[in-house]
Amino acid sequence: MLHTVNKSPWQTPNLDACLAHLGNERLLLIEDGVYAAVARSDAAGKLEAPARDGRVYALGPDLEARGIDTAQLAEGIEVVDYSGFVQLVAEHGPHQAWL
Amino acid sequence: MSEAMDLEQEGDIKRFMFVNRKAPHGSIYALEALEVVLIAAAFDQDVSLAFLDDGVFQLRQDQNAKAIDMKNFAPTFRALEDYDVEKLYVERESLAERGLTEDELIVPVEVVDRARMGALMAEQDVVLSF
């Protein structure tokens, strides 16, 4: 299945709640959720295991809006555009949004 | 606003601090705070801005909110100088937790530690929180 997180990891515990339920499923970071993907942040370490498996994605337009260059992302995190978001939902549904 | 107008007439300049703790595009807080800062500056008050917690993200360089069809307001921080708003305090610990450095910010700021930030808040006449 596909999980999405749209809040900053410093603002809410939603990323932690999601990761506790992620298992071997996929995670897409959107909106303020993308801040967790910055390699030098103290949140990126939480994503290390699923990112290593290629199961963590970040939405490109939300990165661009926030001034985050893809070169700053933690290793293994894949950037997708809006059609990539749709494809993830279509291929890996159901979708759980951790709002 | 009528209170602020009275203050000006009395020549009584108060210290206003705007405390920014939210990331810029996930909610309207950051943009609204900036609007109020510009209003306060127009009344010749002693205005300072504090950026802590996720508020530090507001000052990040190279933001392009057009990518998500939002108003790209970060460049407005560069215009604050023209309104004599020159006191921008950024919390050191908040930057470090988020993997940000001072040289990645869009404007020159004064980086202060948590203790100093708390002391700056305590020195104000009015603190407005966003």
C-alpha cells in the first residue's frame, strides 16, 4: 500500500506514527512532509531503512516550493512529480494519508 | 489598529516581536505574519522578527512557491530593510535540527541561541505569535 505524510516531522508526530505502521509498504512525503527528506536534518535518519529499499518518495513540486534541491535529499529517496504520485496510488493502493 | 494609531500620536514607541514558528507553505500563518509585520512597521514601531522551530524554513533561499501555485512571498523578506525592519533573530538550535545553515537563508539575520531568544521575547512590550 501507499502511505503519505504531509506535516513537518517537528510539528507533529505523524511521521513517527506512519513509520511505526509502514512495514514493507511505500511512503510518499508531500507538502511540509518533504522537510524530513533533507539529508542533514535530524529526521532523515528515521527514513534510512525504507529509503535503502527504495520505498520512500518525495513530491518534486513541494521540494521546489520549499527551496530544497534534490542534491540535498537523503540517499535512496526518489523524487516523483504529480503524475508519479498518481502512478504510485494506482500501482500500490490502498492509500493511507497521515494527516 | 486604532490602538497602534494612538501610540503613534502619543509618540510612544513600543517593542513588537513577531514570533514565527510555522513552515511557510503548509499553512497561511507565515504569509499572514509578514502582512502584519509590514503594517506594524508603517506605524513606526520598534519591530523585530523571531524565527524558531519550523519558522526558520520561511527564510530558506531558492523557494519557488509557483511550483505549487502559491504566492512566492519569501523575496518580501528582502524588502523589510526598506521599512526599517532590521532585527531578524533566528534560533541556532532550530537551524541545526533541520540541517539548515545561516548561509542558506535569503536575508542577513542574527543567529541566537535558545536562551537568548527567550530573553529577547521577555524584553518586548508586545509579542505576536504565528
